[in-house]
Amino acid sequence: MSTGEAVPFATTIRVRDTCLCLHLQRAARAVARRFDAALRPLGLTNGQFSLLMSLNRPEPASIGGVSALLAMDRTTLTANLKPLQRRGLLEVAVDGADRRGRRLQLTSAGRALLVAALPVWEETHAAIERHLARSDPEALRGDLRMLSREE
């Protein structure tokens, strides 16, 4: 099925070399693989670590608050909670203020796993930052935060 028109190959190369979306996706996948490998001995993925860390707070978190923090829709968040809940790392309870809502809280096992995982995260994070020698990691974080707020 040909329309007779084609995008020139030079355009493909230009998009490949300049597309911020492509480069951010590739970098995100590479960083995620590094954290996944580092956290694997603890039975965690980088996403599970971030989810557990988002629950490390004095009061139980709402599903809406956690989904906003992680930029994840509620359905995906709920699916990601289930294996952690089955492992006894978090509890899901009815919200006392609104019976329709749910509150999320780490269990003692979840807190203990975070204690064990934090040094692994810190070491991996420092190694990744060392690879950013030509840039300012804090400026990069600021730019990425700005991009994530522009939805």
C-alpha cells in the first residue's frame, strides 16, 4: 500500500539524532535496567522501589496522591500494588474520611525492605550521576521536573 510519497531517509536520520522523546525513552530504559539489576537480589524492580518509597511517609497515602506522584494512572497503580501487597510489604485500607477511597501504608516488612534497598539505590544512583560528568545532574532533574509538569 503505497501513496507514492515517502519520507526521505535523511529525515529518518535527523529524527533519530535529534528526537528528545526517543533519547529520553532510551535513557530511561537504560537507567531502569541498571536499577533493576541492582535491586534484583532484594526481589525488587526499580518501579517497585519507587512505589514503596512513595509510601514511606508518616500518614497513609491516598491512591490518588501516589498515582499523581508516580505519574501513573490509578488502574496501573492498583495492578502494581497487588504483588507488593501479596508479599506483605504494604497494606491497603479503606479511607476513614471517605469510604470509597483507599489508603496505602507500608508494613514493617516493607519498611525493612526499604532499609535494605536504600544503600543499593544510593550506590547505583551515584554511579549513574558519575556518568553525567559533562552535565549538572541537579539542572537535569530540574529540567525533567519542568517537562513532567507541562502536561
